[in-house]
Amino acid sequence: MTIKKKAVVLVSGGLDSATVLAMAIAEGYECYSLAFDYGQRHRAELDAAQKISASFGCKTHKVVALDLRAIGGSALTDDDIAVPEGGAQGIPVTYVPARNTVFLSLALGWAEVLGADSIHIGVNAVDYSGYPDCRPEFIAAFEAVANLATQVAVEGCKMHIHTPLMHLSKGDIIRRGIDLGVDYGLTVSCYQANDKGQACGVCDSCRLRAEGFLAAGISDPTKYA
């Protein structure tokens, strides 16, 4: 019997991470999905992450609780900062300080425990919101740290950070996901979705999602409030 290689996949409940999970499954990995309850504006994306993970038969779905509201600094973790609805220049206020660094660090720890040598994350440098921790340079730097800071790497097992969406447009991501059987009706992308997972339709994330489905020529299953 062939033993599958294990992978930790960061699954936020959104469109990109669902596609990354589908790609990892298609590549033959035994997937362990990881989501974070970090004090974000709504829990709908966490419910979506659980449903997506279940739909692909992940070996385990884990939710780690963090309190990034304790440091704030983002519209996603501070209710006094409004979610922008018209786009903005530079790094937007929806950037959560150090979020991907923290998330990848915890994913790295779980990967060590599981005996997994790969972590998969849906960062993208094409249709993205200007976040500095979504750039290829950041991922390369984190992978270097992962291979300096872990027991498994010191003992000869190289750790890999996989970013299969890095250079794909949103339309290409959606087309790839459809080919792999992703049910995008399960996903929640909106920064300020309500408790039912219904999207606002006006935030940057909603705009990018809608433009992606339009570019892909595929009907958008997003539920709007």
C-alpha cells in the first residue's frame, strides 16, 4: 500500500484556500486542514472552512484560537476601523499585522508534530489586496526560516511552503477549482459577511471575487445580504 505524504493546508473558508486544498488533494496528499479563530469580524468563514474541509475528506480539520484583537491595527480585528468599500492605494486597512507569519508558524509546528513536510497556503501576488505577507519574497524567507528552526529540517527532512496560486489570476484560480470539483457555494470571501455567510457585495474582497467569476465566465454562487 502506498503511504500518502502528509500536508498541512491553511483553509480560511474563502475561495483561494478552497482551491489550494483541492489542488493538494489532487496531487495525492493526505491533507490536514487548519483554520484560525483570530478575532475576525465574523465566524461565517470558520463554518465555511469546516464544510470545505469535510467536502474534500480531510484527515483532520483543526481550528486554533488566537486573539489578534489584542493588538488590533486592522479593520478585520478592530470594530472602530471601517472596512473600505471603494478600493484604496497602498496597503489597505484590512491588512492584519503579522497574520500570515503567525499562521504559517503555527502550521509549521503542527506539520512537525504530524510528520508532514509541506504546508500549503493560498497567497496570491496577482489579484490581491496589496498585503506584504502575500508576496513571493515573504514565502521564500519563511521557508528558509522553517528549514533553520525545526527539528525535522536539522535531521535532514526539508520543509516546503507551497503557494500554487501565487501567479494565477482570480479567473484562472476559479477555473482550476471548478475542474477539481470545488463547490464555491460553500466558500465565504466577504470581509464583513453576516452570520448566515451572506456577503456585503461592496468590500474589496467581494469585488475581487465578483471580477474573478466574471473573468472565468462562470456563474457566481455568492449569497448576498
